[in-house]
Amino acid sequence: MDLIDRYLAAIARRLPADKADDIVAEIRDDLLTRQEVREDALGRPLDKKEVAALIKDMGHPLLVASRYRSQQYLIGPDAFPFFVATLRIVAIFLAIAFAVTAASSVVFGHADIVHAAIGATANLLSSAVFGFGAVVAIFYALERAGFPADHLAKWRPQDLPEVKDKQPGAWGPAFEVAIGVYFILWWCGWVPFPAYFGNTKGLILTPDPIWTLLWWPVLALMVARLVFNLIQWLRPRWKGAQALLAIGTGAGGLGLAYVIHRAGHWLTASGTLAADKLAQIDRGVNVGIRWAIVLVGAIMVVQCFQELWRLATSRPGTTGAKMI
């Protein structure tokens, strides 16, 4: 009995104090019943090795005690799919940051590819640890608050996308959301952008006043676009809301692109480099920005026409933004 008592005591230490006695008594009865059945089958008392084997069949004290405790998981089965999806978004975000950091070090910092990759990898690892920890902490809090169960209880089959609708891939929507979140955080100054207007080996890129004047309109546009991407991802049947947001953000973006393009100059190069080198960099950077503005404007025009066409050709009742 000494071995059984030690086993039960080990279990009791891992149980809630107010329930330990009752649970241990239940386990003791189960264990003694198994011992009696084994002894009847053998026609003799069990020796120490056989009692140890019997106890081992019951399971490790930690596992046995865990069956009687609530919330035995850090992230429960209800929240786990959302947890994995969020980690995918964080992974995409980090991959983008890694690529931009490495490319920026090569282009602006004149670093070789190997050193740029090493530096970006060091930043990536620290960011990955922080990002993973933050996601775990958030989902742990949501799990304890009962959010996953409440959320799943409220889902409606009516919100499932139509069979003929284009089914979103696993990475596409997450990629768009990650890009939007990253840009908003960077625009607000909450996350750094690699070589962001900083002094890199004698080169300083300073934003022109046009960016300060348009800070709030750009932020509003990006937040609206993020809302559109989230609705497109999570509420695919909200056709009307998607169309209105797409047209609104497209028109707003086109207007902003026009105002920004009229400025004619967007970044000023300065620093300790030779004057002709600074002039060349200044001209090259601003030419690149000019073409980028034109390209973004063209994309927005196409998107606006696509959404207008979709809205005009949709069947009655399929474009309404029924959101309840």
C-alpha cells in the first residue's frame, strides 16, 4: 500500500485543494478495484513489481490529475484555428519586414547581400520571438475570457460565400491585411521602416512638406482599405459593403495620388556625399516615386471600374450589405 499511497499523494498535490480528497478517494477505489481483479485472476496477492505495473497503467500523476482540472490547455481547441491563422499573418508580416530590411540595406546602405541578410535575420529572430509571444498572450487572455466559444456560437451559415464566388486562398487575404497593418503602424511611427529617412553612410532622405500636409488623409485611406480587406476576408457575402468601400477607397486614393503627384517633388537627398552624387540620388528617387504614383493611380482606376461593373451586374439581393 505504500506505493499506492505515494502515487495518490503525488496526484493530490496537483489537484485543487477543495476537491483533492474526493478525487483521490475516487482514484483509490478505481485502483484497488483493478488490483483485486488482477489478484483474482492470478489467485494470489500482487508483488511490488506487479503493483508498480498496475500503477503505471493508470498513468503519470501529472496526467491523471490533469483530467480533473479545468482549462488544461494554453490555447484551446476552439481558439486554435484562429491562433494558427493569426500566426500566419504574423509570419507574412515578418517575411515582408525581412525582405524590405535586407533590400533597403543593399540599396541605401550599400551593404553586400550576405551582410544585409545576416542583419535582417538578427532583427527577424528577435521580432519573431516578440510577435509569437504577443499572439500567445492575446489568445491566452481571449481563451480565459471565453471569447472563442462565444464567437463560434454566433456564426451564421447564411454568411458562407456563394459556391460560384472566388474562394480566397490561405495566404492572399492574410498578406493584404498584413501589408495594411504594417503600413499603418509605420505611418503612425509605431514600427520602424528600414533606412527610413535616416543617415546611411552620408545619405539623408528627408520627406517634403506634402507628406505632413496629407498625413491624416493617408491614414484614413489606409484604415478604410484595411477594413475592406478584413470584410473581404471574413465576411465575403457583404457584397455591397465591399463594393462601396472599394469604390470609396479607390476614388479617395485617386484623389490623393493626384494631389501628391502635383507636388512634383517628394524626397530631398542631402548629406556628406558629393554634390553631383546627391543630385543624382535625389533625381532618381523622385523619378521612381513619380512612376510609382502613376502606377498606383492606374491600379485604383481599374479597381474602381471593376467594382462598379460588379455592383451593376450583381443580382438583386446579393449586393446588399446585410451585416446582422
